[in-house]
Amino acid sequence: MTVVANPASTWPTVQPERTSLLDRTCKPKQTDGVRVLFEFNVNSCGTKAMAGDWYVVYENEILHDRLLIADGPNFISREPQFKVTARCFYPLSAINR
């Protein structure tokens, strides 16, 4: 899958270089400080597969690592939770080849 997203256009803003996929070790292949580019196989990075009658959907999420501040036993974050869902639909006829 190839996904391009613009997390810096949100309010409050998100730092693109601190994004990842569901598998937090999968970081952007490239970022220009505004956009992020992810390229990954559909069987990696925490990608989920769901089947329909005539198609398969591969789904993953772009997430933002929030900074957490320790306050005794508690943690505080003043950053937004950021999540973009990316889905690719493939017809079953293309998968079975």
C-alpha cells in the first residue's frame, strides 16, 4: 500500500515526523515537514484484512505519537489524538491470480 497524508493541516497541528502505522515501528518512508509518505506490504505494519462477497479490504491507520508528561503515577498529554484510516479495496478476482 502507498499512503500520502497531510497531518500538519489539522488543528492543533501534528508533527508529521512523529507519525507511524498501527505497528509503531513502521514510520514514514518520507516526510517534508507537512506530508507523510508510507509504503508497506498489505501483510505488514499491523494491516488488517477483511473480506466481503467480491472484494478484500486492507486497512491500517496513521497515528501520532503524543508526548506524555509524568505527573507522579499519572500521565498528562496536551497534544491531540490523531488517527487517519487508510483502506484499499481489491476485487477477489485480482487476489486469486
